[in-house]
Amino acid sequence: MTYSAEISRRKPGLFLFLLDQSRSMSHKLAGQQTSKAKEATDAINRQIYEIIYRCTKTEGVRDYFEIGIIGYGSKSDTAESLLPNSTIVPISKMAENPIRIEKTTKKITDSEGEEVETEMEFPVWFEPVANFNTPMVKALKLAKEWCREWLLEHSDSYPPVVINISDGAATDGDPIPAAEELKSMSTTDGNLLFWNCHLSESKQEDAVVFPSDEDSLPKTDRFSRELFRMSSNLPEPFLDVAAERGLEIKNEARGYVFNAGLDELLELLDIGTRAPTENLH
Amino acid sequence: MKIQDFHLSKLGNPAKEYEDSLSFDLKKGRFAIADGASGSTFSDIWAISLTETFVSSNVDLFRGKDDVVNRIVSASRDQWYDKVNWKALPWFLKNKSISGSYSTFLALQIKKTAGRLKFASLSIGDSCMFILDGDKIKESFPLKTPVEFGNTPDLIWSGQGSPVKKNLKVPEPEPKMFSGFISPGETVLLATDAAAKWIMEDPIYSMDLFRNDFLSLDSKIPKLINEKKIKNDDFTIALLEFTDP
């Protein structure tokens, strides 16, 4: 059975986030008062926090995962790491090196029913940016380069999970061949998983969540179908997590959300990172 | 009364990450074993607090379960709360440790009554007690068969960590109770889940090792784990023998 490799410090997993930082990401996300860039950045920062939370034990953060973040479009025709002076980083190093920590107070209810105010700390590893065009092909090629190097030392690990968040079509060519090359990479436990999330500005169009065929996507929107073809099929452990969340999706479903608002973006990130963290040993 | 015990950290983990706990006082006839849940932080401290608290307390299991869990949890929480340096935690431990710690727990009390050995035991979760007649399992408690072991055993919660106050009333899980007599020639074995499941699956070989080749456990248990005959987890057993019933 594939996608069942145990994830341990000897055989860590890899999450790689790709984020569109093109100018259009400065527009508001559907249903929100803040930009797509801000919401997507917050969502990735929050998801990394969640992964660290799951890896935190008494003695500290165990390196069950490594993390990479590639931004594309903050500079013209450029894709690059969003972590200062680093590419792929062990999760414990992420925990030790946020660029800043946001403190918020939260009320928790103790077991006697009394409310207690507590200070929670939320780390931030990168800030929102929305600047130039959408060099998605360059980002995919950089992701492939990083994953190729990672796989040399992790050939029997859980396969890398690559999650791409964008609001528009690539401006540097056809991304499908680069996506196919990325998806063809593998470990003994299965092929690399490539997930896509398309962010929407309009609440009038419903999100299409984990579609299983192209006909569920707008016929006139070439880009929506392009991202569908680029996305991996959901392996069984991910289908199980989606079913636990009450989502009715078919066995042929792809790791893809089109016209996502904030809820769908968070759902994709949660399901995309949840199944591997249930294999921790 | 004589006790032999053996423990091993999950293979691949350093010894400091061992989260089971065994405490006993032969003179008082008090024994406790616990398995701290690895999903929560400071579970090793919580497991130690539970076993040490029970063994050093005068909680009497022979009087039934009324108020027993409350007294154990309340005193254990104090010990656990005092052992964590809440103010010095980095952000990731601070955020998570507010949720508290979890552990299984099995307590055993043995006393001599009218020339017979009487026992009373209390359990929450899947840490087990066996009564052995020679190399046969006469009784096991609370689980009887290997299929009963799962990924979500019942657990005792410490209650929330700081800044929630120390003297907190924590919800009590419903314990299972077991009592009876230990006959001459019988022995008692305590085991956390990985060991207990293996004992049920292979009683003849495990009993032979425990009774006749205890010193070989150091080499044989890792080998059995590598052969996937025992789950790779923290492993703890204690064998109680009664020389003069």
C-alpha cells in the first residue's frame, strides 16, 4: 500500500508550499476585507504552526517534517525561497527561527467552567507580498530541483507534498509539463503529491472542491482546467481524512480547489497536511 | 515478595523520551504502572506523578472506587504542576502544554489477610495486570484479548496547565476495578500496552523469557520489536513473585 510509510526523525516527510505573489494577489479574497496575499500568507504561516504543534513533545519539536516555501512574482519573473538564507528546513529549525511572533490573548475555559485569559504566541515566517507577474513555471522548476535533492537522501520516506496557491494563470509558459515532471518524482512509498488552490475574488461563483472530472469546472476557463490536470489524485488516506471532515468526494478526486474562499483554502491546507501527520512514529 | 522489572524506550528514541512509569513499595504492597500519551506534552512527568502519588499515598483500593481517582488525580496534579517550569517554556511548548497531559494508569494493592494474599486493582486505559499460574495466564485485567488494544485507550487527564490555576478540579474518568486472591505459586505481571499485547499473543514464549531468562530481555525485546512481533513503543513490565504467602 502506498502513502503509508511511517514518518519518523530518521525518515521525515516534506511539505513544500508554493505561493503566488503577483500583483493581483493584492485584491481582496472573496468574502474577506483583506487581500488574497494576506489571507494566503496567514494560512500558510498558520499551517506551519499546526505542523509544529503536532511535532511538539516534552523535550521540544521533533523533526518529523521538513518545510520549504517558494514565492513567485514578488520580483519580475522570479521564484525564490521565502525563508531567509534557507531552502528546505527541519521543522525544529522553523520553530526556533520565526521572523517575529504575534501575541494574542485568548480566553480558555478551565475544567471548572471558569474563563482564564491566556497569552498565545503565533509565529510568522514570512510576510504578504503582491508585486509583479505570475512565474509559476519557474516556481515548479525550482520545486522540482529542491525535491530532487531531497529525494536523494529520502528515497524511502513518505513522498513530498507540494501545495501551490495562486489566483491566476502562469505568465511564463505552460505549467503542465513542469507539473507532470514534479508529479513523476517518487519515493518507494508513492509519487510526489501536487495540490493546487485557486483563490477567488468573487463570492458569486461557488468554489469547486476536490473535483473528480473537468466537467465540474467552468468550460470557458482554460486556467481552471489547467490546474485540474496539474493536480494529483487524492490517495486513500487523504480521502479518509476528507470523509472525516464530512466532505462527499469521489475516489477519483484531485487535490484541487477552484474559486476558493478562505474556508476552502484552510480546508485544502488542513487535509493536505493532516494525513501524513497521522503516520508519526 | 520479590519484584523484577524491565523497561525499554521505543527503538530509535533516546532514553530520555521514555514516557512510561513504574513505581512500587514492596513493604506497603503498592504498585503502579502508567503510560504517558505521546500526543501531549509533559506526559512523562504526568505518568511519574500518577504512579509515585499512588505508591506513596494511603489511598485504599480495598475500600472500593469511591473518591479514589479524585484523590490520586488531585495529588498527582500538584506534583505535575510543580515540576513544569511554566514561565520558561518556548512558544511551541507554552501553546501546547496549556492543554495538559494524558496517561493510562493501573494501580495494584496487595495485602496478607488470614494467611492469604489478597489484591485490589484499579485501571484506566490499556496498561494491564496478569495473574500467572506457572507459565499460564490465569487472569488479565482490564483487557482480555489482543484485539482489544487500539489507538485510543481511556486516559487520565492532568487538567490544563498554567496559567490555569493549580488547585483545579479535574474531571475524573470511570475506573475499572478488579480484586481477588493470589494463590500459592502464582505470580503477578504488570505491563504497559505493547508488552501486554505481546504477552497475550505469545504467552508461552513470553512467560518462558520472564520466568527463566529475565536477564536476556535487554537483547531479546529489541529483536522481537525489529521482527515486528512487538509494537515499537515504550516497553515496561514488572514481575512480582511471592516467596512466602
